[in-house]
Amino acid sequence: MKYNVLILGASYGSLFGTKLLMAGHRVSLVCTKPTAELINREGTLVRFPIRGREALMEIASKRLPGALSANTPDDVEPGEFDLVVLGMQEAQYGSKGVRELMGRIARARIPCLAIMNMPPLPYLKRIPGLSTETLEPCYADPGVWEGFDPGLTTLASPDPQAFRPPDQPKNVLQVGLPTNFKAARFEAAEPTALLRHLEADIEEARFDPGDGAIEIPVKLKVHDSIFVPLAKWPMLMAGNYRCIRPDDMIAIREAVHANVDKSREIYDWVWKLCTALGADDADMVPFEKYRKAAEGLAKPSSAARALFGGAEHIERVDCLVRRIARQQGLQSDTLNEIVRLVDERLKKNRAADLTKQH
């Protein structure tokens, strides 16, 4: 069976989209008008590192069995799709056009899989005993999530690292760390079966660059535990958010390896928070495995790059983790420092924008 999948976000979303196209499914990417026109004309190009090959493997959507299209938010009718994949940064869902599309998706009751660092509020409502009202201030526009059914909303840990090469057009994406999307099941059986179908199709798909069919990394792994995607939180606090310094940013590798003991300390603290919420140790990723993976992360995190690029909103997983910890009666000086640095940089960016307006 072939599915129609709507993906919000043509940058990171094109990675997940390419895996679906390899498996023969139909994908529609939601993006700005110029990017949609570019993709409809030329398709997408995703570059993967392949073990045993020196050069990156370029996979063009036009060479794949699935069908790809791109649309602006206003042109999308959600009822035509079997699954919606949320692949944008959290603050983007409140932007004009996207906000209205989100409302139509909620009313259409289409299953939604988020591949975001910032978990959607309706997904968090699935965690027993968590009070989501106190978490709303961490979201750029919490009202976006009103009307979404928690039972039809789930999360995949966006472990694969990818970026748009700055010298390339917007239909090109390069994968830096080709790990897997680890998704929690839906509450209902039917959308979970759909996810498992996609998981199997992606697992079986192969690509022939001209010298024989090969396996391409980055798979979808579906888990029964709703806590598996939270395994990303210790990584974000030990690495991604610690790239942010008072006056500059550093690579994730440096953030983790400059003081491994300090990195391990905050990693273990967030791990314990996740287990306090109900996660098993088996749901999490051991620190040593993350530390090794971080050796290959030679760029600052997307959150750090956005902050030092003048962004007035970034995904506030730091704020979210701190507020959840407070509900559990826990606190961390390292986390408090992260939140303070992000708050200060956002304040500077917003003040600079106000100055520009006047």
C-alpha cells in the first residue's frame, strides 16, 4: 500500500521525504512559494555519507519511485493525506498561512508525526502526570496546538543531523550524522500500523547509483514506549544548547568534549528526569555512545546558529526541560545557566530588531 504523506518543512523534511520516496510513497512538502516552485521544477537533492565510500551519495528525488510535489500552506487540503509529518522549527507553526493550515490539520483529524526537537504540546499530554499548562510559556505560540488530539499526535527523536549547505540552492540538503528517526507509537492501533508499514518499507528500500543497489542510512524505528523520543533531551542539554556562550558559539563536539565530566553530569541529570517521568533506562541512549557520536559534530547546533544569526525565537527545549524538572522538584545549575544565556541572547536579538524598525 502506498500512502500520501504531507511534510511541513522542505529543509529537514526533505530528508524524511527522500526515505519515503525511495519506498515509493507520495510526498508533498509545504514551504514558501519560491522554494515550492524550485522543488516542483527540479526536485530535491539529499547528500548522504555512506560507509565505505569516500564521496557523499547524492540522491535526487527525480530518480526515485515515489512522487514528490511542493505547495504553499494556503494550497494544502489536509483531508487528502494519510499522515502529516511536522518537520519545521517550533516557532514557524505560528507564522501566517502555516497557523491556519495547522487548524485545518487538527480539524481533519489526520495522524501527525513530529520530527522536531521541541515536542508538540498534545504529545506531552500523553505523558501521565505531566501538567502541560505550565509548559505553554516555552512555546512561541502555544495556541497553534489547540484542537489537536493527543491520541493522533506522536514524536520521533530527530537524531539524524542535516543542514542546508550555504552555497547551495534551497532544494539541497546534506546529512551530517546519518542516525535513525526513533518514533513513539500512536495511542490508536490504526495510525501505529501505518507507521510500522512505513518503517518496513523504508527498511527494504534500496538505491542504485549505477553500480548496484545499496542500502541508504537513516531509517524509521517505531517503539511501543512513548518515552523513546525523550532520549534526545540529554543530548540537547549536554551538547546543542551548550554551544551557546555569552558572546559566541562553539561546535557541538567542543561543547561535549571540552569538559567531558561536566557534559556527563548534565546528561545523567536529564536522563534521571526522563526516568522520573516514566521512561525506562532501555529507552535512553548511553552517554558514551552520544559522546562518540559528538566527535563528528563539527558545527554549532542549529539553535546556536539561529541565535547568533539574530533569531527572535528558537526552540526552547531548555525552558521546557527546566519547567518539567520543577514539576518533579528538581533543579540543575548547569540548566539554569543554559536558560539564562538563551534568554539574554534572545533579548538582545529582539532589542536589535526594535532598533532597526525605528
